[in-house]
Amino acid sequence: MMGESSPASCTSHIGDDEIKSRLRDIEPPVSRLLGRNIISASAIGTVEILFEAKSDFMNGRGTIQGGMLSAMLDTAMGNAVAATLAESQSLVTLEFSVRFLRPALPGSLRSKARVTGKGRRIRHVEAELYDEARILIARSASIKLILSKDG
């Protein structure tokens, strides 16, 4: 598209370790609640994150409540987009969808997220969430709006 740049245009000169470090420094309370542990991240907009699905997150059926799984997916996708941004930029979610495929039990859950499309102010991103046996639990897509931190 005309006037567009590559997903890594703002961070392509930064190494993956620095991207991981930057993402770890951005730790809102929800990330701590979800037990976010960044395994890998790259400036092209990919991340792999481990979350800890606590027994406190269970619904009445003894599985992890869908809202908690959604928060994990949204966090992973936000991190994938954040990996592509300059320090002067931030993001908000415009649209979010999730498809639950199997119930999740307490334990470690792994998410893989990636930016799939980029405009000047918009990022499209997708993610999957897997259980400890690497079985796919949920799949998600989102559209993020890029904002300037300066206002």
C-alpha cells in the first residue's frame, strides 16, 4: 500500500533481546495477574509468551474462565504490536475476537502472536493459545490503533 512501511520500520534497528527487555519494562498490573513471561519477541511483530492460568481463574465447571483466556490473548497481541512501535508510540484495541476451541485447565498456557498487517496507524494481529500439551485452546484476532504518547 502506498505510504506504508514495513512492520518493523520503527524498531528494525533494535535487536530481539532489547525488544524483549522493552516489553518486560511495560508491565501493567494485568500482565502480573496473568503471570506473563515473555519467551521471545522480535521487531517484526512476533512474540511467544507463557501465562500462568491460576485456579483463581476457574469458572464453576472447573475450567479457566473465557474472559481470562481472552485477556491472555489480548495481552500477547498487544505485546506483538508493541514490539513494532517506537518508544514514543502506544496502542489501544479497536476490535477483538476470540474463538474458544477447547477448555483450559489451570497451569501454564503458551501464546504465539504475530502482526499480520500494518498501516500507518493500524495493526492487524493474530494469536493462538496452547495448553501444556501444546493442544490449541483458542484463536484470536485483533485490530490495534497506534497512538502518540505525546497526545
